[in-house]
Amino acid sequence: PTANIGVVGLAVMGSNLARNLASREGNTVAVFNRSYEKTETLVTEHPEAGFVPASTYEEFAAALQKPRTAIIMVKAGGPTDAVIDELMRVFEPGDIIIDGGNSLFTDTIRREKAVREAGFNFVGMGVSGGEEGALLGPSLMPGGPDEAWVTLGPILRSIAAVAEGEPCVTHVGHDGAGHFVKMVHNGIEYADMQLIAEAYDLIRRGTGKTPAEIADVFAEWNRGELESYLIEITAEVLRQNDAATGRPLVDVIVDEAGAKGTGAWTVQTALDLGVPVSGIAEATFARSLSSHREQRDVSGALPGPSDDAFTVPDADAFIEQVRLALYASKIVAYSQGFDEIRAGAAQYGWTIDLGAISRIWRGGCIIRAQFLNRIADAYAAEPELPVLLSAPYFVEALGRAQAAWRDIVQIAAGAGIPAPAFSSSLAYYDGLRAERLPAALIQGQRDFFGAHTYRRTDKPGTFHTLWSGDRTEIEAEDTH
Ligand code: NBP
């Protein structure tokens, strides 16, 4: 056998990852795809890669040195299970099977257990950065056993993106930890994109600037604390004119946002864990709302503010307020995402270094941003931060931004411009800030209709008021 690593599944992600692997010193890459044409095309188009093509799973196994190490890049779900079964048939105990697809972390937990019990090593690995990342350097989030990491670590370090001299890969934790972190990465991506879209909408409607002029605003923002891949590509998209009509492309694109489901997974999982990821949830719901054309057809029938023509008096000052609101809301979205990782780790027994996660997201992936250095600093200073936004740097930034943030949410509400991610992030922030929350009233209501009991601020114990009797209070058995 001549190959030290193999790739199964040669659609766009798999071929690019295979080419990335082959371009690194010391790697010889075996490649296999269910339909052989894709294998042939890849090998023919890239003779420089020195691929070892296989037309059957048996040939693929025979091409690999032990412990055999193979990365699966096929459609998540049934296809991934099918490939794992085939690899277990032709591999031997001790070999390493890596799933680099976008698998749901609970599937990864199930697969890891089954594959381990059969004597193999299984690694569920989040891969971020799309096609280009796979080819030039992705951010990699591998989970799985320590034993596999010994063989895999050096290979993954060699192909990952590099940020500030460090490869964007870390052994995230056991079994489903890598895919869990990748899922939350995508959830944060949804929130970040929605916040940017809200900022664009407010600026466009408030100042009347053209998309190309707003592109300049984003390009300018990209030189400051908002510097990030998403801000950078936003400028590019806004600057693009449609060749057919000569209009800004953004005005020609149908305003219904698609989704492949990872945002929804992040929110569903957060609901199960009881973690308030309101920014990610609002971003996911905003995409849903946009794609319900039949419901949006009622738009003309719904009354809005009397003064629909909304113009701000000072465009530059308004744009700066929007920038601050965006930055503050972004801090909330990331803080919520890291909160979900912290809660997931506690629930599933993973040891996850949150600072390391922020560092591996600095390169290769869609949410790569300057800002992640601040998160890394925050966790370096205090690894057990209860909530990320309470780190001194973020407290200072939120303090600087909050007045503008409140103005922007008010302006948006007054003008009838939807800003669900801006406003829910502010509500979350104010919820954390509040000394007393009306949750006390909710406890009273719950006790009234369901005898769910409440705790008192002035003494220990659990209490119930006899609402349908004489309304005296009794000490109740703690039902929890
Ligand atoms: P696709 O998700 O489109 O999957 C196509 C590949 O799956 C082909 O190689 C196909 O083989 C193979 N396949 C299928 Br479908 N059923 C199979 C089966 N039963 N047995 C063996 N192979 C089977 O490819 P992709 O867009 O390259 O993505 C690969 C993975 O990477 C996915 O899980 C995706 O979610 C994830 N991912 C994608 C991106 C991105 O930006 N696209 C980013 C990060 C992660 P065939 O050629 O014989 O049909």
C-alpha cells in the first residue's frame, strides 16, 4: 500500500479536500467515489496530485497503509451510514474512519459508539469554509478518541487554514463534540448574516444610499473592529451590478432566503439544552418568514407607521449608530453561541476549550473575524467565564455601543423596519442586566393554575398559595 490517507466521496468538497491533502509534503492520497466517473475525472484533471484511484472499497482498503485513515465526504444521513458500513467491512480493527460531512452531532454520537464497539476509531469532524476552504485550508473541528488524534493530528494540521501562525484545527472533544461545535458555528453564521442584512436595510432605507455606496460603508467597516470575511463579502455583493439589467444585483435577487438546516439544528438543540440563543433563533426565523411568499402577499393590507417615508437627518451619524448596534448585537450572538457550546459540553460530558474554539475559527471558516481574537483573550483571562459578554473587553464595548443600539432599535420600530436580530439581542442584554425579572409573576401564574410552587426571596423552601381556598401560603414539598 502506498497511501497514508484516503478520501471517500469526490463531489466538490471531497475532491477539494483530497487535492489539499495531496498538495502537502509526505501525503499520498487514495481516492474513491461510489460512481467511478468522478474518481476518473479527478485523477485525470489533477495528475500533479499523484492520487491512487480505487474503483471498489476493497481496492481502496488495499491502497492504504495501516492504521488505515479515511475521510468520508458524502451527503449527511443515510449515505454516510452506508459508507461507514462499507469501510468497516473492508477495514481492520484500529483503522480510523473520519466523517467530514455536515452530520448531526447525535448521529455522530451513535456512530462513534457503534464503530468503536466494532474495534475501529471514529472521528466526526466539522469542516468549515466551503469549497474554497476545503481546497486552500479549512477550519477543522474533529471530535473522537485521543488515539485517533495521534495519527490524524499532524495530517489535519498540515491542511488546515493558518491564522496568526496557528493551524485552525484542535481536537474538540470526544464523539459528537466536533460536529456539535460545527453546528453552533453555522448558527452563529446565520445570526451574523442576519445582523449584517438588517444593518444594510436600515442604512438603505434611512439614507437612500445606493447598494454601491453602501458597499463603500461596509468596506470601511472592514478596516475596523468589525473586520471579517462576512463584512468583506457583503461589500462585494452590494457592489455587483447585474449584467442583464444594469441594476444592482441585490435588487434583482428574489428576497427569499434558503437554509440547509444547520441553523434550525442549533436552535432545536438550544431549546433542548435550555440555552437562550435568541439571536440565532431570530435569524433562522427571519429566513423562514422571507420564504413564505403566500403569507407575505398580505403585505399591502397591513397598516404601518403614518410616515412611511423614513429619512434620517444626518446620514453619517446614523451609519455610525448602525455600526455600533451591529457590533453590540454581534457580541450577543457570539456570546449566546459559546453559551450553547458550554451547555452542550456539560450535557454530553465533553471537555471543550472555548478559547481554542475561538482560535480555530479565525481562519478558513465563514465566520472568521478579527473579533475572535477578543474572544480568545477573554477565555485566556478567565476560562470559566459564565457568559462571554461579561468579559471586561466586551463590557466596555457594549457600554460604548448601547446608547446607539437603543436608538437604532427605536428608530427601526418607529419606521416599521423589521430588525429582529438587533432588537432581540438588545432584549437579551437587558434581560441579563435586569436586577429583577417579571419571571416572578410567571411563577405566581404557574402556581395559580398548576400548583407548580415558587421559591421566596427571603427564606429557603418551596411554597404554594391556596389560590382556590383562603389564599394562605403553605410550605410545599419540593417537586423538583
Ligand atoms: P454532496 O453532499 O452533494 O454529496 C455527494 C457525494 O455523496 C457524492 O460523492 C456521492 O456519490 C456520495 N454519495 C451519496 Br449522495 N450517496 C452515497 C452512498 N450511498 N454511498 C456512497 N457515496 C454516496 O457533496 P458535497 O457538497 O461535496 O458535500 C460533502 C459533505 O460535506 C456533505 O456532508 C456536506 O454537508 C458537507 N459540507 C459541505 C460544504 C459545502 O460548502 N458544500 C461545507 C462543509 C461541509 P456519487 O457521485 O456516486 O453520487
